[in-house]
Amino acid sequence: MILLIDAGNTRIKFGWLQAPGPLADAAERREPEPLALAHADLEAQLPQWLARLPAPPRKAIGVNVASNGMAARIEALLEPWTCRIDWVRGTPAAAGVINGYRDPSQLGADRWLALIGLAAHARHLPESPLLLASFGTATTIDSLGPVQTCSDSRAEAGARRFHGGLILPGVRLMHASLASGTANLPMAQGTVAHHPDHTEQAIASGIAAAQAGALLRQWHIVRETCAAPPQIFVSGGAWFEIREEVDRLFSQACADQGHTASAIRWLPSLVLDGLARLAQGSDAS
């Protein structure tokens, strides 16, 4: 049993992978639903979940963007199982994905593993560019392009290249920034409208427009770079707060460019999926 750990700024997700086995069977050997814990609930709930696993965890692979202290807390809770954690960081290449960051080690481990997970999910789209928008504490919008011909020794058949992406404040950070940085704006919970006519609605509409606009900006850039419209994938809990605005703007952009709008696909646990892909590869080697 391999434990999968995604320690984020707000929550920690845990999953597992039964090993060994071919990659095609990985979905059948994964957790039916990840465990998602607030930081404060870690010590109270993780031991109980571990005790109910189908088999004892013998090793773990994870990413940690929270803090060194969070890593130490998780490691301490796994000591009774003598389960060592391999904390993953950005690398030049892994699992058929080439890291195009100027310094690959500076790419956040959660973004890197999400891209590896995305590439695994999109194996049936080998020629299509991909756009991943993750709506969490921060919003990140990253692109993967196919590598048809590449002299890079890291390239392999079906490889994809990470071109780069955006980081901007997430939906809730935008709300909090307006509420804390201004004298008269509330922590609004309004609806999105074309012509907002009260403050809560104006804030909600402005935030949705900023998030959707950033995604559409990258969609246009990737379409021009790769000479094909990218398939959009999304993750993160804040997606459902802005989904309607993104769908509206994306449909309009596709119509303006003469494209048929493809369905935006929701992937809830991409970091865990990327960790499972790496764990699968290491088991097979």
C-alpha cells in the first residue's frame, strides 16, 4: 500500500494506491474517495483513517506546499506504521512531461504533480494542447503542449511540454483582500450579473470576471502557440463559484473564433493522480 499525500495551504488530501500493477489498472487500485482534512483536524482524524485502510501503508509519496511544520506533523503520525514519506519537488522531467520552467525546481510541487496527473488523464488526446485551471487558495492556469519532434533527450513518445502559466489570487483571496483592504466593502456573497446593481453583486461579478478573463487569456495564447484550441480541464473547490461565467465567456470565445466549444472537464484530485502516476512508475522500475 502506497500512501498519497497532497498537503495544501488550506486542506490536506490523502489517497492510496495498491501496488504493484500495470498503469491501466491503477484506477481500480485507488482510493474510492480521498480523505480531505483541514489542518486543525489532522491529528484527530488521520490515525482513524489509516487504521481503516485495506492494508497497512508501507511507503508514502507526497507534495507539501503548506510548511515544514506540516510535513513534520504528517511524518510523526506515520511513525507507528514505519512509513517513510518521499516529498516530491519540481524536476526537469517526469512521467512523460517536460518541465519548461526556467528553473524546474522553482515550479510548485502541487502544480507539477497536477500537470503529471493531467497528462495521464489526457492520454486519449495525444495531439491536443491542454489547459489546466486550478481554483484553490491561489488560482493557477497552466498549459501542456504535445511534443511531436524534439531533440531534448527527456522527450519520449507521447511526451508533453509544460510551457508555463499564471498565478493569481484565488476567489476567496480576492474576496478577503477587498474586505480587509478597503473601508466600506464587505465580505460579499453576491451573485454574478452582467450589470451589477448592488455592492455584493458587483464584487462577486468582478471576481468571476477576473478569474474567467485570466483563463480565456491563456486559452487564446495556447491556441495561437499550438495552432489548435486547447482542451480545458479544471480543479479546485472555487470552480463552482465562477463556473457559469467561465462557461459563458468560453462559449462566446469559441463562437467568435469559429470553434465548437468542447466540454470543460472537472478533475477533483489531480495532485493525487499525479502522485499515483509517479508511484506507479517507480514500482514498475
